[in-house]
Amino acid sequence: MIRKAEKEDIDTLVDLTVLFEEAIDEIYQGDFGEIEINKDVIKQIMIEGFDDKYHTILVVEDNNQLIGFGDVWIYPEFGHAGYSAYLQNFFIKKNFQNRGYGKKLLLELIDIARSKKATAFHITTSFKNKKAIALYKKMGIDDEGLLLDKVLTYD
């Protein structure tokens, strides 16, 4: 089952986010340096996201257990003469992958973008994330540009 996340889900979502960060680190093989996972920071950011009208988090449940999540930000963007949707995070626990959950979650997130009149749906991922790229392409999402990143560090 896919549903909108509730504030009661936050602690479980934080734990899933830790698994997500570990999976990212495994895929990127340390490209971004040492990833510091701070559950308190994750939780605070998540709480702030719940209160943002442009942000929606969906969760995936299997037998009343949260097994995945995805979130989309939908912003007014004058360059698109409307709204643009940005898939921010997308994760299904490893032992639940390849069962259709990711496809269903992505379709629900796209439907949210459509319901809010977004004219574009943007996704970013690493070239190394072959599984995600395969899913996105299977869903008709093509590479339209190049996203350049700079990791910001603070002393």
C-alpha cells in the first residue's frame, strides 16, 4: 500500500533514510567523501518538510511495515510558466525491490505532480545508480539535460 506519510511515521522514516544513505554510499563508493549520518538532523529536516506546502512524502507499506518512501517538491517556476516537480528521495528496502513497489511509488509521485499542475517532473541520480536509471527509463523518463553538482563543505 502507498499512502501519504504522517508525522507518526517520522521515526521509522528516519531509520529508512539511514538505510537509504548507506545504499547511496554503496553505489557512489565514497564519491562524496565520508557521509555523516545524523538522525537528529534528518528528523528535523523531515519535520520541516511536513510543514512545507510544496513538499509531499509518500510511504510504501507491506504487511503494516514501512519498506520505502519517496518525496516530491513542487515549486512555482517562471521558466516553465507553471510548476515543476522534483523527485528528491526515492527508496525501497533492498529485500523488497523488484516486486513493483518502486514503479507504483513513482507513478503515485507523478500523479501528485499532475494534480498540482506541474509541467515538468525532474529526477536526478548518479550515472552509477544503474537500477534507478533502468526503472526511470522503463517509466518513460528520459535524460534531458545534465545536472552539475558541487559538494559544499563547512569548517
